[in-house]
Amino acid sequence: MSWQHPVPPIADEERQARLARLRAALEARGLAGMLLGPSESLRYFTGLVWHASERFLGALVTPTGLFYIVPGFERSRVETLPHLAADILEWQEEESSAGLVAGMLEAGGVLAVDDAMPLYFYHALAARLGVERLADGGPVLNGLRRIKSPAEIALIQYAMSLTLGLHKEVHAMIEPGMRASEVVKFIDRRHRELGADDGSTFAIVSFGAATSLPHGADGDQVLGEDDVILVDTGCRIDGYHSDLTRTYKLTPGDSAFEDAWAIEREAQQAVFDAARLGAPCSSLDDAARAVLAGYGLGPDYALPGLPHRAGHGLGLQIHEEPYIVRGNATPLAAGMCFSNEPMLVFPGKFGIRLEDHIYMAEDGPRWFTEPAKGPTDPFQGG
């Protein structure tokens, strides 16, 4: 299918620049190479999308080259998929893919391993090379991937705007008596019609007391006349995620819900206001909990209150670094993208999650989407 969106996909030139930064990082650490598994890091650096199986497929990045490690019978398929041009090294069914990788390394060289590598293959590498010649590649990969380029931010922005528009459609069509499953099907269909990679990546639709369960309840639900509604969904555009949540009621007059909604929105704004270049990620989580503590909620993870971290990074993975969580001293830097969702839970009654995302510009934080307006009118501008 030809590209249908107004923002361009990631270009090969950008992937080559990513590989150059990866090679520089390997050289600075004295590493002989980085082995990418069938992971989002493989997609990030090469454009090749592959799902893990019992047969290893990945790529070896060395200071001077890029080599795909491919089961022999899968070569023809790989050649049909988008990927950076590079040598394809085959291994046959009776051969060891780990042995092929080991043979590509200089004597005594230390290999960094993708932190999303299947454990079975790590063990195979350790048997060939010894654990002393294997290093955790996660800090290198995550350090590069968490700083988004303008092209990445544009794709995320487009995905977020698409999903926000769909949230507005849901708000306009939902009514008492509808089943959550009906809304989920509508969301998936509309994400597909709007051009998302594979429809919805997920859709959580909760009503009433089920909204107090952060990731939804089992079984179908029917919307009651006075139920709280929580809708959390997202999609992908060229692999980059959207992820947005709105919580609201269809009619006003529930003071307990409306007061709690205002506290949730205040906590969300406190996270944004704390998002300053150089600030540790932990300070944003602290800011949200300070707001809640001021209303006698919490403390820490106690309920009623905030039962989880205040946010997560987002890109090719829906949850990735940097995590907005207590104890994370990572300083915010330009290019970082992360959610802002300090959910407020009242067990057995209702929960309120307002989730928007932030990206760090050269002069500070920016919203990808405007935050919710009010407890019964959840969208800015109508």
C-alpha cells in the first residue's frame, strides 16, 4: 500500500544517521558490535519489522558494517520487506545462528545485546562466547531511542491528533444502553478507516465502578444512565504510537465525580508544569502526588489516590523510556516524549484518568494534544 498520510514516514537517511550514532556509541564503549533482535530496535535502526519465533532473525551492527542474520528459507521474504540495504547472512536449519554471529566478531571482542533479545538466544550466545563477552545493550539503545527526531515527533503528533478526533466521535455517539464491546469495535473500525497501521493497538472502554480498575475489567459492560465513562485507546502510524484517555460523564450534577475530576486535572497540569529541561523524571511524579496529598489522597500508592507511575515514554513502543516514576533520576532533554496520566482511583466507585502526552522542545514542554476541558465536556474547542 502506498503512503497515505500527510506526514512522511521515516526515511532511510534518518536510519543511516541513527546507525552512525550507534556506531559512535559502540566505539566510545569499546564494544565490538550490537546485536539487534526481532524487536522495535531492529525497526528503529534498519526499518525491518519482524516478530520473534524459535528461529533467530536480527541484525549485527559493527563499527564498519550492518549484517542481517536470517534463516535461509526466510531470505526471500526479508528481501520483499522494507529495510536498509545490507548484507544478508543465512543460517540453515541444522546450523547455529549464534555460531554465525560469534564468527563475525573480532577475537575477544565484547558484543552488546539488544535488551529485548529472546532469552533462548542470549543463552545460545553465552554458550558460544561466554557471558564475559556479552554486554547489556539496553542503556545504549534506550539512550539513543528516547531522544526523538523532528520526523518522529511529527508522526506521533499525527497519530495523537487522529486518535483525539476519534475520541470526539466516541463522545458524540455513546449513549446509555450501549455495550463496551460495541464502542471498542467502533474505535477499531474508525482507526482502520482513518489509516492507522493495523486499526487500534488497544482500546479500553470502562463504565461505572469498572473505571476504578486502571486497565479495565473482564467481561462486557452496559453503560448506565449515570455511569462514569473511561475510554483509553491508541493506534500506530509508521510504527509510532498514540495513546490517549478521556474520562467523563454525559450529564452534569455529580459533585463527587466533578470535584475528583478537577483534582485529577490539577495533578495532570502539575506534571506539565514540572516538566523542565534538566529536571529529573522523578520530580514530575512527585509533583502529581503533592497535589493529591494536598487533598488528603494517597500518600504514595495508597488508595484513594494514584496507584502507579505518573507517565511513560512513548515511540515505537507504547511503554518505553523515559519513565515518569519515583526514583528515576534521568534528566529531561529535548526530544523526549512521554505520557502525563496521574490516574486518580476511588476503589469500587470510579477512577479518573486524563492522559495526554508531552514532548520536550528546545525551550520546554509542549502538549501533543490539548488537555480535557471538563467532566462533561472533555474536549477543548467543543
